[in-house]
Amino acid sequence: MREVRYDSCYHTAQEVRCADYIVGMRGVGDVILELKGSDLDHAVSQVQATLAEWRSDPIRFESIACLIVFGSRIPRITTRSVVLEREFFQDNRALLWIRESGAEKFKFRTLLGKSDAS
């Protein structure tokens, strides 16, 4: 497993919004991770910009998904989150997961839309 601190470390261009981390598992894929307290629209733009850059990076793994985790309780946006996730997939051909709790456990295969048999 690898962890890349993407924002301001691996990716140093200040004029581009970036996600916080990219975590990856060889043979499974990469997950672009944004940790956010609020401002869902900003978080989506950060992971979208990071996805565009990461797709051309030579160290990336083949499959890429995106995850936004809110550290604080966000207003009831369940319907909006579902719409954003669907639109993100249509625009970027990558899965986006928006979750309210950092206590949830995430599995690489699930985030990347893969079954345990694949």
C-alpha cells in the first residue's frame, strides 16, 4: 500500500486546487482522497482537478476512484450527494464517493467498484 500526500507535497503548483491524498494498492488501484469540514462544491472541484492530473502521472495505478470524507456533520445533502456522484461519473468516468463520517471503514475494491472475485 502507498500513500501520497498530494496537496502541496507531491503536487506543488499553488494555482491548482488539489485533493489531500492519493492512497493506492498495487493490483487494485488508487483512491483520490479529500478530507473536508465543509464546502462540498470546493471538495468536488479539488478531486476533479486531481483526477485530471493523476491520470497522466507515470506512478498511478490503472483504476482510480475518488472519495470525499467530511470530518464534521454536513447538512442533509443526501440527494445532492447522489446527484453529484452520478454527474461526476458521467463527466469523468470515475467513481466518486461522498461520505459524512470518517468512522466508516472503506475497502479499496469497493471504492473502485470491483467485486472480491475480480
